[in-house]
Amino acid sequence: MDHPQRQQKARPLQSHQGGQGGLLFFAILAALLAFIAIIAMIVLSSKQLWPSMLHQVPEGHVGVYWRGGALLKAITEPGFHLKSSITRFEPIQVTLQTDQVKDIPCGTKGGVMINFEKIEVVNRLRKEYVYETLLNYGVKYDKTWIYDKIHHEINQFCSSHTLQEVYIDMFDQIDDKMKEALQADCIRYAPGIEIISVRVTKPSIPDSIRRNFEQMEEERTKVLIAMERQKVAEKEAETLKKMAITEAEKNTQVSKILMEQSLMENEMFMAREKSLADANFYRVMKEAEANKLKLTPQFLELKFIEAITNNTKIFFGNKVAHMVLDQRLLGNFLQNFAAKDYSED
């Protein structure tokens, strides 16, 4: 067979192989497109389910779950968590929270209707009692043990007390009484609920009664002011009295000191005078002793002669009228005088 004939036989074979390759290519391409479509459907369905599966538990809460209406025991901590699409999730607060109970009407023992506008209850659900509390009382457990219980306890209190006691005399005790009543029942029936404090606002009463209370309070205020003024006056009088007593005590102390000083000066003066008197007495006594020793006849004669000689005028003769002379003393003097003149010669 020559070359042209061989080329004519090869052309149908090549065209047959090319048709088979095209069909295979289209089959692979269709399978690939189907696979991509399935992946896209899976991705789209997962994107729709993802938000319901991923959830967040905020800080201060725990995550609680229900499946088919049944409460699950699983409790999650704060953060991101995954759950199935048929599981319901609810965050439950386990830190301090304040529940406000508003508009609580009640009737007093005397039949007067009053209304507490707001009562605040600070409470907390213990984490270890979350499952038990929700299992028994549901997510709205605080409605049973706080909201409804406050209404009940306030009406019990008002019905057993008068308006005067509720509005004025015992109003400062209502907070503690409500707290004790709530906590007692929670300890007995729902131990996971802890009552921290209760704050009761002043109730609203009829205007006519309120005006009477205001007038009573005004009169009471006047009485208190008068009592306070009296106390101030008493304090001022007591202060003046103390000041007078203090001044008198000071003057007494000063007088006592001056008197003691005067007595000391008198004692010193008397002691000094006594010393001077003793000294003078001693001097006189000594002078007397000395004079006693000096009073000899010769000394007396000398003193007599000195006294006569000191006179400016001396009369001699036998007829001197009033002069009395001791002849012996005069004779002695004249003898001594003559002897003195003789010795000088």
C-alpha cells in the first residue's frame, strides 16, 4: 500500500479518538461543577447555622441550656461556647443585682390605703445553686421569691400596724423586717437566693392625712427647737457659772497666796524684830554688866568732876545758896589739881 492510502485510513481513526476525549472532558467538568455546588451548599448552610451554634456568656453570668424543654445540668462560665441548633441558651446573672418592686398598695390596721412607690431588693443567686433554683422556679425565680413576696410581706406588715406606726414610728424598721422575712423563706425553700439588703421608700398617703402629719411634724419641730434653745441657755448659764466659779477659785487662790505671802512677811518681820530685840537686850545687858564693872567710886568721882568742869560757870565760896557739894569729892579734886600744878612746876 502506498503512502496516500495509509493517510486516508488514519484520518477516521484520529477523528474518532478526538470525539471520545471531548466527552471525557465534559464529564469531568460536570463532576467538578457538581462538587463545587455541593461545597457551596454546605458552606451556605453552615453560615446559617453558625450564629445559632456559637454564643457568648457575659461576665457575671453563667450559661444555662435547655434541650427539648428539659433543663440540662451543664453550666458554662463566661466566654464563647458552642451548642447544637436544637439547644436553647439563657445567661443567668450570679453577681449582685437590684430588683425594683414598684406600686405596692396596702391597707393599714385603721383602714387607710397607702402606696409604696418603690422598694429595692439587692440580691444574688449563688452559682452552685443555679441548676436547683432554675429547676424548681424557672428563669423568673425572682418574681416568685422577691416581687410577689414583697407584695405579700408589705401587706402583712401594714395590716397589723397603724398609719402612725407605718408612716413614722416604725418606718425605719421596715427595711430590716422585709429583709428578714425574705431571707427566712429563701433559706427554707430557695437556699440559692441570698438577700443582701432592702430599701423601702416613703409611702404615699392621702393628702388630708399628709397635711395633718406635716402640721404635727411642724409642731414637733417647734418643740424640738424650743428644747434645743433651752439646752443652749442652760449650757450658757452653766458655762457662766463655771466661769464665775473659776474666777472665784482664782481670786481665792490669789488671796490665799497673798495672805501666805503676808504671813511670811510678818513672820520674817517678827523674826527680824525679835532678833533686833534680842540683840538690843543682849547689848543692854552687856552694857549693864560693863557699867556695873565700871561704877567704882573712883569712876563716879571722875565723872562728877568731868561734869562740873564742863560747866561754863563755877561758883566757889561758903555762901552758895542752892549748890550742895560733896566736900570729899571737891577736896579730892582740889588735891589732884594742886598736885598736877606742882608736878608741872
